[in-house]
Amino acid sequence: MKVCIAYMHGKPVMLELRDGIAYIDDIPQPIKHLEEKQLQEFSVAIQAIPYSVDPGYDALVNAKRAAFIAELLGLAVGDDCINLLTHILDHVHYNVLEYLGETE
């Protein structure tokens, strides 16, 4: 299963689980104990948000993505993986803050 965990620089950032190994944009990442069920639950949670062209829709989706990425950080091993996930989290979190008017 493959899910979009962010949009950065206009491109989707995809997380996929292949044979128990997590891949972010087709690069294997040491994210331990990640299960297909977690990806499915995340996908269902995103799909449950009624689509709207309102910017609040994107903010809500990004808030869900941020929460999921925070969970992934708890499963990540190694500085490179943690730095990548933190960088992705910063992007989605900034988008939420921007919607809330808390950026300058």
C-alpha cells in the first residue's frame, strides 16, 4: 500500500510498505514495526474528510498528516530517517500554521 504523507515543492511524498520495509519516495527507510494496518487507517482517516476547495480542507488533511508523521518518528531509527521525517513534518505543520495565520 502506498499513501501520500505530504506535498513538498508541489510534489507528493509517498510512503509505501513493501515486504515489511518502509519506503519514502522509493528509498528504503528504517521505520521499524510499521504495519499495513497503520497505512490503511491513515488512508481511511484522510478519505473520511469531505473534500472541499476551502483552504481549511488542506489544513485539516495536513494536520492528519502531521499526526501520522509524528507517529512515524517514534518508529524511526537513525539520524537520516529522523531528519527526513522531521523535514517533512516541518512542511505539513507550516501549512497548518499558515492556514491559522500564525506565520509571518
